[in-house]
Amino acid sequence: MNKFKKIGLTALAGSLVATSAFAGELTASGAASISVGNVTGSSDPSTGKNFSMANHVVFSGSGELDNGLTVSTSFELDNGDEAGSGPFDSHSVTIASDSLGTLVFSGHGGSSAASAMDTTAAGDIWNNTLGITGIPAGAAAGNDSLFYTLPSMVDGLAVTASMSPRGSTANQGTLTSYGISFTGVEGLTLNYAVGDSGVAGSVVESTTMHAAYSMGAFSVGYSVTDDNSSTNPEIKGLQLGYTVSDDLSITYGQETIGKTGAADQEVEALGVSYTTGGMTLGANTYESTNGGYTSGAKTEKWALSASFAF
């Protein structure tokens, strides 16, 4: 072995030894819930009352390197993960510093800069077995994606960008998103995001705008999300909230989903939430009209839930 190889291997070995361990911590957190719901009307699944449960545990580890970078990893165990294979679900690695910003690589379950903001002001209440279809396309995210938050430039202003290479899918192409969030005024949050989805040659761009303001016990939020596909679907969301006490809150939500040449779909929801310790009890009612863009269709649902955090 020549001297240059010996020197290189010695330096590499020293580097590995120097960086193989550093001060850090490992934590675990989780949640579980039990719920029951009942759907009647046009989208009645004819299963009567539906009991369900959910649970997951998240393991997180983090530490600071000698060069000042903070490195953390997160791994979720969830028997009911979205892929249906369980028990392994979302996992990611995060590298961050005050001067360089924050970079998150998500092997599974990540969000894009746009999808992190495209939940409606009402909280996507349409997604409750109410027969709603034709929602605007969400920006691509998920597996093997990169999410970058720029370093702080102005107090209260956060700028994010993301990339989903999609290299394993033929003709998918690289999809990008960016988002801007402003929280520089007490009680006010303003979000704007643009992101891509679809395949190469047929990419759809979606846009989200969201404003929320809270003052004392009252809060209000409004959002608009649409995409530039041929039918130009759009969803508008409104939420009103009232905090009765530190434990009890009441919310009203409304969403209108429309597209070119069809009657608007509408969803309304009323919810009550009570929190004590690590337990939250919830009661919600929902009503949708014109579901599936079918004029006159009507669906109602009620749901009760108990969730626990630990």
C-alpha cells in the first residue's frame, strides 16, 4: 500500500472515530385514540355505527456536532400507517443551524412546502366520509423528499422550499414547492404557498392562501386553495373558534368546493373539545350537500372521540 493511501485511510479512520459519538438524547412520545361515528344520507356506507382506534409511537434523537450543526432523527411506529403494511411509518433526518437554516430529508411521510400549508382553515372537514370529491390537487411530498427552511431574515417571516425528486417513478420528474409564512403581528398568521404535482408533461400547480387571527377567546380563519387543471377546482374554508376556558373550546367550520360546470359542494361542522391532563374528549357533527357534485345529495355524520397523549 502506498503512502498516500495509508495517509488517507488513517485520516478517514480518525474522522470516523472523532464523529462516531457525540452528546445527544433519545426520547419517545405517542398518542392513542378511540372514536365512534355514524354516517347517514347519500354517502351512508350502511355499516351502522363505526368504532375505530388509532395509535402511534415516535422515537426522536438529537445532538449537536462539534461544528455547531444540530442533527436529529425521527421514526414513527404506527400499525395503521397509510401504506397499510405497518408497523413502520414516517421517518426523517434533520440537519439545522442558525446560519444555514434547516434541511429535512423524509424517507417516508414528509410534507412539501405547499402541503404543509394547504389544510383548509376549517381543518379539511370534507375528509370525513361525506361523499366529497374533486378536491384541488395537493402539492407532491411524501417519500424521499427534501424540505428546507431558510435562516431567519426578518422576525416573524419564515420561507420554505421543497423538492420531491420522484426518481423511482418513470416520467415523474422533479416537483418543487415554496411557502411563505408571516407571524410578525400578535395573533395574526398569513400563509402563501405554491406547489407542483402530477407527472412530466402533465404537471398541475396548486396555490394556497390562508389567514388566521385570534384575539382573546375568539379566533377566525379563512383559506383558498385551487389548482390550474382543466376543471380548475377550488376549496374555500372558514373557521370560527371560541375558547370557553383553558380546557373547553368550540369551533364552527365551513368549506365550499367548486369546479367549472358543476354545483358547489358544501360542508359544515360544529365541534366541542375538552382537554384535561393528557386526555382530549371531542364531539363533532358534520353535514354535506351536493357531495360528489351531485345536486341535492345530502350526508350527515356525528362522531365522538377520546384521545390520549403520552
